[in-house]
Amino acid sequence: MKRDADGPGPLNLGNPAEVSIRELAETIVRMAGSRSRIEYRPLPADDPMRRRPDITLARERLGWEPMTDLTKGLAQTIDYFSHRLQREGSTAIG
């Protein structure tokens, strides 16, 4: 957490492509081939209405851009955990 006085400070390294939680959940269930059901619950009082991080500072100060889109990142994550579950002897994914 220590930084130089002229360092960039905290930067958001999210992806500016806005995705709703519903869309994210549906995509994960579909890509994982899961039988999981999505549950809907009341939103917490402090839940953000927009889920689109501002990465302007990361672009300007670090020249950083996200390189992996959601679908590719989820595919890699699902593949990783599928292999890990197989190594550990579990076949239940969803």
C-alpha cells in the first residue's frame, strides 16, 4: 500500500463494458452447462445502479486497457475450475 508521492494512487482496473448481475449470472450458468437456478433477492441499500467502472486514470497514467473480454475470461475461469475439480475427484459443477 506504500507508494511514491508522485505515484498514480488507487486505480480501477475493471472492464468498462457494463454487464448486469442478471446477465453475468445467466452467462455463467449457460457457459458452465450448469443446472443452477438464479435467485432474485431485494437489492442492498448501497447497491450501485451502474456497474461500469471508470478506468480513465489507468488508461492515462499506466497506459492500461483490459485485454480479455467477459466471455473469454469466463471460459478460462470455468476451464480452470473444471480441471481443478476433476483433479480433486469431484465431478459436480452445477
